[in-house]
Amino acid sequence: MGLLKANTSYLGIDIGSNGVKIVELAKKEGKPTLLNFGFSEDMNHQENDWINDPKKVAKIITKICSDSGISSKNVISALPTFSVFSSIISLPDVSKKDLEPAIQWEAKKVIPLPLEEMILDWKKIEDANVKINKYLLTGAPKVLVKGYLDTFREAEMNLLSLETETFSLIRSLLGNDKSSIMIVEIGASTTDVSVIENSIPIFSRSIDLGGNTITKSIGDHLGIGLERAEQFKYDLGVSSDEAQKDVVPQAIIKTITSVVNEIKYANSMYENKSGKSIDKIVLSGGSVLLPGLVNYLIKILNKNVMIGDPWAHVVCPDDLKPLLNEIGARMSVAVGLALRNIY
């Protein structure tokens, strides 16, 4: 969808197992402004299988851009959280010359794959209250990074940067909020649970459960196809206590129990280690739009739970806000990516 024109704009491109989401932003009058957006949700790939078929994904990206009036070639994209190893490591004062070997040594302790198969990156955590140097270490498989490079080369786009999805979500959903927050991203195939403190992900876990699992569970219970099961999922969702006696809500609740347990585990790990409490839980991803899910999680977890708004820091046309609010949970990663070079 073409909205405005700008000289310099940036594309946030989120490639998932079920599709591609693209958001184009530019800075206008000092504020991030929405120019265009588009998405396709018909890839039907297993997570990351697309790296073996970059031409197909490049065609999907090109078509979305053509249909939406997107002309920018400046891309920031994201590596899936579950595919990237992240850890906070502590180091004594070392010289600039010795920093990389020291980090490599620590990386061997926390990354379960040969380092020659990984691309490492690290960022110093600035904290005046901590005397020892701490770094956020991330390691991404080279084959995964190559898949992204091949895809955007095929699409004739300029890939400016790759980052982990968690950082994109922090940027779009949390802004400058430095409190202790948990982000729960329920995607099509996986759910990622991340604890964020001072805008740094200090704890992340992923489970192989997402919206597709919920849909399949409903289909199996009712003996219907996936298309009808998907409709049932959003028609009923996690409804009232009375409705939970029905087979559909019960199937959903049984499936998302694994997500609830993962949230409880992450919360317990953080509180036991830090002595602090999670201030709120922010939800993202298409499946968080299940009717009644937020209230259900508030009741089960006894926490402040809300669906994140990725458009909160972006200037958007008033007439599009109803649509943008409807699709916002699906676009959080793409918005956060496009914001990276705007701020």
C-alpha cells in the first residue's frame, strides 16, 4: 500500500515460516513515519526451510514490494530468536587487542556448536553499578546468515543489517522503557519468551509451539480441516469460563499450557537470580489475537499482561489506524527492524 514519498527510507523485512511482512519507514519532521507496508502469509514452509530456496522467497518479497508500491532497496532483517545463541558473559579488563580472543574463549563455553560454523557478535552492556565488564554475546550459524544474504541478493536489495528478532521487538514494543519486562512472541511455528532488563535481553527461551499447533489441535478434536479449524480458533478463542467447557476452548487451553509453563519458568528463573519481579508481560505475534487470551493469562499468571503496539512510536495515517491495529501484533518485528536506522 503506497502512502507517502521519501528520499531515504528503510524496509524492515520479517521472514517467517508462514510468510513475509514488510514495513517501510522514513524520518519526517524528526519522527518515524509509515510510508508503506505489505505482507504475504502463504509460504507454507517449515521454519528456516526457505534458506534452501532463496529464489522463491525473493520472488515473494519482490511481489509484496510491487503490490504495495515499495521502491526502497534498503533492508534490515531479523534472524529468528530460536536459531541464535545468546548469552551474557563477564570479562575482566582486557586490552582491545585481547578482547576478541577472550570472547572466543568464553563463547566455547556457552555455544554448543563448533565456532567455525558460527558468526559471533558482541555488545558491551553499559551499567555503572557493575564493576566487571559484561557483554551480550550472540552467535548465528553461518548457513543461516548465508540464506539471508542469498535471498536479498536475489531480490536485488541492499541488506544493511541483520539482528535477532528480540532486539526488533524491544525497539518497536518497549521504546525507552527500562523496566523488567517479558516479551512473549507467539508465531506460527514457535513461541519465544524473552526477559528484558534495561533494554537488554538477559534470558531467552523458545519452544516448538505456535499458532499452527493450536489450529491442528482444534482440527484433530473436531475432525475438520485446518482452514475451518483456523476460523474456529479466532471465532471462539479462550472464552469465558462457561465456554471453556466446549471442546474448542479446551483444545486451545490444553495446547497453550506449554506456553504458560514456559512463561512461569522464565519468570521464576529471573526472580530467583535477580531478586526482582517482572513488571509486565507484553505479547506479540498473530496468535496473541485469540479472543480472551489476555484476560486468561492475567488470571493464570497474576501479572499485568498486554498486547504490544508496534505503531505507538510511528506516525501513521488516521484512516489506516483501524487496519494497522488489527494487524499490529503480526508486524511488530518488521516495524522494529525498519526503526533501526531511523533512530
